[in-house]
Amino acid sequence: MTQPPAWTQAQLAEACLRSAEHFREGRGTEPLEAYLELFDEYRGVVEEVLEETVDLTMLADVALSILSDKRKREVFRYLSGPPVSEDDLRTLMQAQSIAPNRLRDDPELLTRIVAFMRDWHDRRRFPWVGNGHEASERERGAAILATTALLAMRRLETVRRNEGKGLQEHMVAVQLRRSNFVEVPTRRIMTLNNAPRAGEFCPESMLGARKADFVIGLFVGRTMALECKVSNSEVNSIKRVNNDAAVKAEVWLTDFGTLQVVPAAVLGGVFNPRHLEDAQRRGLALFWAHDLQALTAWLHQPQ
């Protein structure tokens, strides 16, 4: 059974130097990279919403389907000018809940939401809706571009508010999806029967008594518990890795066994190689934010 890479002291020292340099450069470049990734992801969803609603002219016919899909529901909120938050939409509708199940049971509420969007759609982005003419290719393209940019910028602002960890988690999720892992819903995993299946991953899930940033189903029935750790100093790294991720690794290995669970961490920023040696001895596999391809390459190799 293939084990995750075990780093020598010299390899850790070299990787720490690369990580620190990447961290310094990333302060300027990663936000742009993340924006472009988000833009590409959202563009496809915006195009799907316009296609399914026939450029918003048939919104009422497919509203329940749109609002029942997490990503399309987000696009729906950005059809208005300005975009409306989930909480604001619920307040405007005077409804305690606008969850998909509630909308299925309350057609009148669904009708009111559609009417709101029809009345408050962004007339600059979607001029054809109010004028009653068919959208031209130029108008449709401009609407897709503007709506996608709005969504990507707002999402990036949210990610950046959570500092480097949120951005790192986003990049890990993108890398997993790119390597054909399928995202499945967050869950509470008390036994590994409830863990994601091979080729699946779920974010922010309780694995036993401790929460993991990602739980990943490996292709030989094992489960990886993956933490994302960003540190801006060697002192800070002790808290992030040795006092948190390594402690979780020991708990998971005790609860589920070394043959069943692979505790791991993706590291970004500034670390002391000596501290990482200690974490590695305690059962924590180490990967690096500046080389996420190495993570997914290991996930796909025969184990």
C-alpha cells in the first residue's frame, strides 16, 4: 500500500524555502489567479441559466429548478440590479425560509420571487426583458460577461475576507475538481461507511470528533482527511500544524486506524522544517500549496 511522501530534513528545508517565496509572491498573484478560476467556473453556470430560461423570458417555467440548484440559485440572485443576498431576498418576500423544499410546497411564494426578479432585473444588463424584444448575440454576450464578473468579484471578496486559508481551500477544491474528483455534500462522518466514495470529496465535514477541511475518498477504500494550513511566521506555524493538524491526525489514526485513514495537510506560507518533522512523525502527511499537482498525482496513483 503506497504511503504519502515522507520528507527528509533536507527536503523539508528546501520545500519551506519555496513555500515562503511562493507565499510572498502569492500576495500579489493568487487573487488574480483565483478571480480567473472563479470567472471560468461561473461563466458556464450563467450561460446555463440564460439557456434554460430562454434569456430570462421563460423564467417562471423553470424557476423551481433554478432555485433548487445551489450554483444557479446564486446566479438567480445576481439577475437583479443590484444583486440581492439570500437574507435580503427572504426579508423582501416576508418568508421565514425560501429553501427549495419550501418553494415546492408554496407555489405562491415561488410566484412572488419570480415577480420580484421580473420587476427588479438589471435593465442595463438585460435590456431585452423589459422591452419585449429577442436578445441579440451581442446583448446576451455582454450580459453573460457582466454577470459573471459580478459573481466572481463578490465571491473573491468573500474568500479574501477569510485570509489565506479560504483562498487555499478554494484552490485545493479547484485542483480536486480539475483532476476529476466529484464534490459531494458536507456531512458528519462517524464511521467510514459515511465517508465520500472513491473519487469523491466533501468540504468542511466532521470526521469522528474533529472537523476536516476536506474528506476525500481514495481509490482503494481508504479515506484522506485533509487540512489546509497557512502560516505567516515560523512561530505561527506551530499553532497551525503541530498544535492543530498533527493533533487531529493522532485522533483520526486512533479512532479509525492507520490502514483506513490518511491524515494530511496542505501547507502554504512560512514554516520551520524542524516543526514539520515532528508533525510528520506524528502521522501527518505533508503536501504544499505551491505544488498541488503533487497532491492529486498521489491521489490518482495505484495505492
